[in-house]
Amino acid sequence: MEMRTSPWQLFRFGFVYFNSQSTVFLVPALLASSTYNAWMGVLGGYLLSLILLGAMIYIGSRYPELPWLQFGKSLMGKWLHGVFVILLLAWCVYYTSYDIQSFVLFFGSNYLRNTPPWFLQAVIAPIIMYTAMRGAKNIIYMADGLFVLILASTTLILLLFTQQANFHMLSALPHHLLPSSELFENSLTTLSWFAEWMIFLFIVPDLKLDKNAARSLFAVASVLSLLVITGWLLALMNFGPQLARQFQYPYLEIIRSMEPDSILSKVAPLVIGIWTTSMFIHSSFLIYAASRCATYFTKAKGHRFFIVLMTVFAVCIAFYYSNHLSLYQKHYYSMEVVIIWIVVECIPVYYAAVYLVGLLRRGKSLRLSRR
Amino acid sequence: MDSPRLKALIDLLSHCADIVHKPLEILGQSGVLIYISSITDSFAIQEYIVSPLQMEPRLKEDSWDDFATRLASGIAFPLPYTPTESHIEAADCVVMGKPVLYVEGSPVFYCFEEATQYQKRAITESQNEVVIVGPQEAFIENIGTNLALLRHKLKHPDLKIRRLTIGEYTKSATCIIYVEGLASQELVEQIEGKLASISTKGVFGASYLSESLNTNLTLFPLFQFTERPDAVAASLLEGRIAIMVDGTPSVMMAPMSMISLLQSSEDYYQNFYAASWIRLVRFSFALIALLMPSLYIAITTFHPQIIPSNLLITIASARENIPFSALTEAFVMELTFEALREAGTRIPKPVGQTVSIIGGIVIGQAAVQAGIVSAPMVIVVSITGIASFIIPHIQLGLVLRLLRFPLMIMGGTMGLIGVFAGTFLIYAHVVSLKSFNTPYLEPLAPLIIAEWKDTFFRFPFPARATENLPFNPKRNPKGAGK
Amino acid sequence: MTKWLRYILILSLLLLTCTGCWSKIELDEWVFVYGLFIDVGEQPGTLKVYISTPLPNHLNNGEQSGGNSPGEKPYALISKTADTIPDALQKIQEDMTRRLNLSEIRVIVIGKKFAALGIADLLEWIKRESSVSMGAFMLAADNISDIAQLTPVYEQAPTQVLTSFASERHMMNTTARDCLISNAAGLGFPLTYLYSERIPSEEQPKQILNWTGIGGAALFNKEKMKGRLEIEEGKALAWAYGRLQNPIYSIVWDGEKSRASVLFTQSNSSYEAKLEDGRPVFTIRISGRASVSKVRDIKKRNSLHLSAVIIERLNERIGSEVERAMEATQQASTDVLRLGELLEWKYPSYWQAHREDWEKTYKEGTTIKIITDFKINDFGKQTQDS
């Protein structure tokens, strides 16, 4: 069954995919760690992530019809590739558990206080399972359809955030620049949020990784950094740096600080609902990728079983975290997690490096043989 | 006449009191014409079969052998006829309204075409797909008339009609209609193959076929049914395929997308501004039909802070002393409304007025005044009811009405997240549906902006002149949409 | 396998819906708090908290309120004393048949004594309690219990009257958010100060009404009330704060023989900060567009001269009022306009050095200049000569 593609489809999918985590959960981290200069870290992370994107596109386009699971074996050797597959699988499941737990915390603590977290997790799990079972093609279609809605609601929300924002604060930005020693660390932190490019290797049988894909994904990265910077600026301008860093969910606080009968405060839960759909797409695609990784070891059988299994794992981890909340907070914002994320996100770089080395060696042997 | 073949035929048709056996004599040979008078055109029989045999002067000069030769070569009668050796086939012909002629000395039965005349009703206005401006005629049960109506719309030799007979006892004539060059040839072959492989006792409506054509177990209709010839003609020009079954005025169309179920022919007969506005209203109300009760329940029980404060006090005061929870109230009202709707459809006309009065007074006024349900709930349910009737195609309206109930349960037990989760599940399901290789929610998911000219809006015709064929993307210029 | 899976999924979803709803509360089981009033309790160290709520059961099914007997008010006021605000609310809750819902709080009124002690607890509670809207207006008043029992004439509930004091912007319309921002930044904020009195009703002189009105402004530094302004200076401060709407000023000249009244259709302000010789100099620019509603000019000047005179008088009057207001804020060391933020943005190193003792620096070491810039929009419906 061939896929109906349209121009910029991958951009729409990428936008919806990344929209859930970075735009909402990165901003509090930025506010907590810096005052007026977080934008420099974001730009740094953006530029670094472009390197990873380039590596992913490079290696993906060398083998246009083959999914990474297959060509990786020939490139890295069976055992090393297997290690990477397991690493990616574990990372996908762990990230999904973060997704679930952060959503449960976010939604539960604000709108459904008396409901126990396991209930919310139990509601989310079947939805992720069902969506992941639809396959990458349908997930991309769904993201396609949701794009207009998410774009409209994001724009609306950002516009409404400007209502009470103090734009004079912008004059502070040129006066507060980050020293270069901190710049690298901040860029690394934002890099870990932005650079999940190797997940896009899993779209391969349905879509191709070619120049159009590169263009779409580059646009995704740019729009994303723009949105993060805008969101961060609006939170800053609404509250000032000292108050903003005390909030766990600054966007919700902006909504809470509106006059009680204004449009924004009434429309907020519906906008959050629309955001929730992008979170579902994010988690479902991760579980789908994890199940594909798992079927690498069983020769492409038991796809659905693995989806259920991976989702259950993720929910168990989320459940554990919901009972040990301080551990969750500690892990979520720790440097170790940043390092792990970056190690996993650099997977395309390793493969691209091995491929290039192989090319060089073959070029050398060719030159040797010609003599 | 003692021919064993004739005897076999008469045995097969025994105990059929409406069969007429008309003995004839043709140039010295005896023969018999067997037909059922109620389903044959007696004028045609008299004029074109019997009279030539009995009164044609030229015949009297013929010899039997000449006549037999003419008979065998198919030119003996003004009406076309086919020979058949089997008495079973001849019996089939008789019950299908084709007079059968048997002549002694001839080895075969002759079945006459063009003499069939079933009772049929007049062509009337469309009752279920009402249009204010535009053609008013609708299909009837007779496939010949329906094909005639269609031919009146599309006058081009590329309009192809393939005929099949389905149903052991009903032998319904089924036609696959398409425009060659616009519709996908593979699809036509695929449908024809599937239809040919159906073996069933009888087919009374096109929906009997739909379950064999597509075995996907889903609530959502995967075929579009219509009783308007202009809708069928327009769809054929979009590259779709129509399946017409004798005995029912509903024609099935494939492939389709959910958007086509939200469009009405009227959109093309009105000014494009008005049509675009009405389409937008229709889409929003389709969403309201699905989501309004569940959103109302979820918001009033879990998230009252969303409601504007003056409205909040009004709704809270309306809900004072109501014994049921919002969810129960909504369920009771919705079920009552469903019962009312179904009763209104089935009720015999003389009693129809009573139902509307009872519905209005009992449910609307008395229940609220007695304190059983609250006034805002009645408003919500009424708006939802109206919204579900705005959808032009009743199958989709039924589906949305049905899906309202699980969403209400989820909204009433989990709040807004229940509604979002439920809607997302429905969305995931609908996106993965396919109607013969066409994604069900195209052009929304996958997003193809070029086709939006005819989705939420209706752009004026010159803008659509170079439109792609959404249902046969391979035919599109530059492969667009593929 | 997949069929089995499907059944498990459907069953689990069904079971989940039957597990009971923890957060489900019907609308008629809530009490919506529209106003919160806080003052010190009789015992030192305690707080007395009042809540004002509408009574939906007195508004029967769609009928207008007030259609009932006049003795039945559609609102209720309940109060309890405890050590902290959450404790007081808990005590109130314990006596109630319904759950308290704090998400509709429109107005929070602070008593004079509580303000002087410091409202840090209140601000902290507002920050943490996620159901309370930070867009609630904050007001200060002298006698809380009288204010809470004011007689609403045009509205249904007292909280609607109090909300409109802030939302109509005749003085400040400070919200809880503004207070939180100032508190976190170590700066100050102004609140509208209300007065209350008992007056006989015009229609029935035997009936005594609780009347409340705007009496000026209260100046806070961080969380303590440090000073007060009368109405004139309060209005001027509100103009400098940027929140005033449609103020009316009457001016006299020619030895009080000529008068004019102007209505400002637009009233704006902007600030600038500069460091001159290590000393912060703030320039506050007050601007507005006036519509002259009444003029009586003895000397019958033409419109060009007249507008010049009017603008000059306005500059004088409003400029001096703003100056007095700003001086009062300096005296009270309350940086209510958050002028320190301007220094933080433009001169981060200076701010780092002087942040801790900003109160002292603001009182003694800063200069505030006022520039006024008014324009006349129109002279009303009459020409200048009549």
C-alpha cells in the first residue's frame, strides 16, 4: 500500500512530533538555569543539532530503500549493531516513560488533583498501543492532519501570551550575554532536547531520506528553536526572571495570571488537549520504533506483541517514578540524562563515521590497485 | 406437443398460476409462447411476437425451412431474442419476464429480450437528499430507468457499464459504471472480481454488497450511498466508480473519503461564497454533534473554571435539586432523543403530529419544570440533535450519534482527558481506514492543501479547472498527490 | 493473538471507566468563592479570613435574582480565624455542606493591619495554590468587615462592586501577579485603598447602607505596607503606573476666574533610566490626550492661546501631583513603579552591586524627573467662543 505523500509532509510530522516535549518542558529548564541569556544556549544547541541532522541524512541517503536496522548490520557488524539497536530500544522505552510521567504530572496536578496517577497512566497506555499499531505511515498521516490545528493553537496561545507581556524587557537582552564557558554547557543541554534525529531513520520504508527530507527537517529544527526562544521570552516578559524561575509550568502560570474571564483562561484546557495529541504521537512513534528494534532480533515477527510489551514497560517505569517523585525530578533535570541522550542521539554520527572510514579505505585500496 | 424438453420446462414452472401458455401455429408447426403477463409488456408480445406469426402476410408464403433459417439467424422477429438449449435457463427467462417461444421441430427455446415490463413508480423528488436549487429527480428501483437518468447526465462513449447478476433467487442485475480514462482500471477489475465471487441467496439493496466488497470491521461507512443522479454523475467525473443494483434506488460509490460524506450537491448549485459558508457551518456542527455532550459533561463536572462566571452561576442554579449526575442526565436525554428520532422515522403518518407534540412538551418543558433534568442539558441535547441532522449523508450522522455515547462515558468519568483520549482513538482509527487505497480522511490526513479547494470551501469553478483527480492519483498531471 | 489483545484493551478501558471518579464533582456540590478578605485576627499571630460567595439556590432555575423576597440575599459572607490562610479556609470548609472552589476568586482585599505586618504568607499561598487565579485584583482597605458587607446597589454581589473598582481603572488595577513579580524582584507595588462609611439610603432615610469607595493608594515594599497616598496623589501615581483610565481634571487660571474641565481619553506613561555619575536618574514621562468638556474663559482667548493655557495649567497641576506622589514613594522607600528593573536591564553590574540595599538607594540616592506631555484632542461640542 503506497503512501500518499505531499510536499512538506515530513516537516509537518517533525513539527508535531517535537512540539510536545521541547516547547513545554524545555522552557522551565531554561528559565531555571539562566536569566536573560538562555536564547544563546538555544541557538548553540540548534547549531549543534544541525550537525547530527546532517549525519543522519547522510547515512540515511546512502541506503535509500533499506531501513537502518538492515543496513546497519552490514556497516557495523552484527554484534556492534545489535548493541546499538538495544541501546536505541531502551532509550525509546525510557523516553516514553518520561513522556507519560511528565504528562501525568502536568495534567494531573493541575486539573485532576484527586485522581491517582496510575489511572491516568492506564488511560494513556491503550491509546499509545493502539496508535503505535497503526504503523509509521498512519502516524505520519495523523500528524499531517493535526498540524493545522496545532499550528493554529500554538499561534493563538503565543499571541494571547503577549497580552500582559512587558516588552520593555527586551532591552535587557543585549546587556546580558552569556560567558563562553557557560555557553557550551547550556548548548549541550538544549542539544539533548532537540536532536532526536535518529528516530527519523525509522520512516524509511514509507518515506525517503533525500534532499526534500533534509529540507523539511532543517525547517523543523529552525521553527522549533524559534518557538522555544519565543516561548521562553514570553514567559520571561510576563513574569520577570526572578518569579519565572520559581514556576514548574510557566505556560500554565501565564494562563493562570490572566483575568479570570479572559479568552485565554477559558480556552486553556482545550489548547492543552490539542497539545496532548502531539504527545500521543510522540510516544506512539517511539514505541513503534522500539518495537521495530525488538523485531530485529526475532526476524520481523511479533510486532504487535512487542508494542504491548514496550508500552507496559514504559508505564511501569512511569508508575515507579510517580511513587518516587523527587527521584523523577532529580533524574529529569540531571546532567547524566543529558549525556545519555546525547550519546544515543549521536548514533547516526557513529554510523556515518564508519561509512566514511570505509569509503576512505576503499578509495585507498582502489588507488593502490590502480598502480 | 410432447417434446420432453417442453415437458421439463412446464414441470419446472408448475404451480405458477400467473404463467400464460399461448399456443401458436407457425407454418404448420405448433408452438407455444410461455410468459408471465404481469411482468411482460403485453402490447409488445401481441405486436412483435404474436401478430407477425399470425397475421404477417409474407409469412404465409414462406416455407418452414426458410423460416427456421431466419429464426436460427436471429432475424425472424422485430424483438431481439437469444436461443437456449437448457430448459432451466428457459425457466429463468420466463420468471425474469422474457417470453419463451418453443416451436416443434426446433431444437432450442427462444427467449425474447425487450419485452420485460416491471411495475415501477414515477420518478420523484429526492426525499432524503434535499436540495433547494438544482435537479430534483432521484433514482427509482428500476435499473433501466436509473441508467437512463444517468445517461441523460453523461453523454459520452467513455461512460462504460459492466453488468453482472448477483443473487441466486433474486438474480439482481448489478451494474458497475465508470468513465474510462478517469477511473482506475485496476479498481474496476478489482471490484468486478469481488462482485463476481459473491454467492448469496438474494440481494435487496446495495448495502448487501458493501459488506462483501470490504471486509474491514469498522463503524464508519466505506461506501457512499446516494439516490441522486447528479451526485453519481459528478462522482464518476472525479474518477469514482458507481455500483447500481436493480431493485433499490440507492447507488453505491467507491472509493470515497469522509469529506465526501459531509458534502451535499447543493454546494455546487449555490454561489461559492454561500456554499463555502454553509460548508464551514456543516463541518463545525459535525464536530459539535460528536463532541458537545461529552464536552459539556466533562467541563461541568471536572473543570468548572472554564465556564465564564456568569454562565457558571446560571448553570449551577439550574442544576440545583436535580437528582441525577450530569452524566446520567445526559444519557437519559440522549437516549430519549434517539428514541424520539427513531419513532419519528417509523411512525405512520396519521400519528406523526402527536409524536412531535409529546416530544416537545414532555421532554422539553415538563421534564425541566419537574426538576428531572436541567434546562442547559436540554439545550445541549437539542443542539447536538440538530447538528447531527445537518450532515447530508445519514450513514455518517448515525455513526457520529453512536460514537457520542462512549465519548460521553469517557468524558463523564475522566474529564477532558477522557474526551481527548477518546477523540484521539477515533481519529487514529479513522486515519488508518482505507476505501480502496484512498486514505479515509484525505485531504485532511494526509494533508494535501491543493485539494482543500473543495473541502472546507468551494472555490469557484475556473479555479478548479485543472484540478487533480483525488481518487485516481496516477492520472494526475506531474504525479501530484502521489 | 490480536483478537485476544483487542478484547483485553476494550475490557481494560471499560473497567477503567467503572473504577470511580476521584475528581468528579457536580456543579451543585461546589461553592464558588468570588472574593477573599483577609485581616489580622483578634489574637496576635492569627488571621481572620472572609469569603464572599454567590448563592445559586437563591437564584431559582432561570429566574432573575432579586425576584425573591428582599430578605434573601443572593450572596453570603463567611469568616473564620486561624493561624494561616489555608487553615482558615479549612475551618470554613469544615462547616460547609459543599466544597470550596477557589478558581473564581476575583478580588482579594487586605486589611490595613495585615498589610502593615506583611502579606508574604498570602503571596506565597497564591503562588502555590494552583487553583487561585493570579489575575485576581488586590485591594487594600481599612475596615475589612464593613467592606465585605457593603450594600451593592447596581450589582448582585459585593464582590462585583469591588472588582469593578479595579477593573474600571479609576485608580490602580494591581493583580496578584503584579504583587508576586514585585515581591520576587525585591521591589514594591501600589494597591487601591478603599474607605467605608455608613450613610442613610436616599430612598429610605431610615435604612443605613454600607458605602465603600476609593480613598487613595497604599504603597507596599516587598510585602509590607509602608505608606499611603490621598486620592489626588494616588491618581497621579496610577497615571505614572500606567493603569489609569479616563481621568478628569479641573483647572483654574486668571486668579480662579477662568475654569476648564478636561477628560483625558488617553493617559500613558513611560520610564527611562540613566546612570549619571553613578547615580540613577529616572525620567517618567506622563502623556495624554485631553478632550475639553467645559470651558469658561474670562478673557475669551482664541483656541490657540486657550489650549496653550490649558496645557500649561495641566502640566503644572498633574506634573506637581506626580512629583509629590513619587516623593512620597521615595520617602516610604517603596519602588512601586519597579524602576529598579530598568537598572537591572540596562546596567546589570550596577544592579548587582546595589540590589541588596536598593530601598536605601531609592530613598536617598536616586533622582526622579517628571516630564509631562499633553495634547488637546477636541474642545467638546461647542466652539471655544461660547
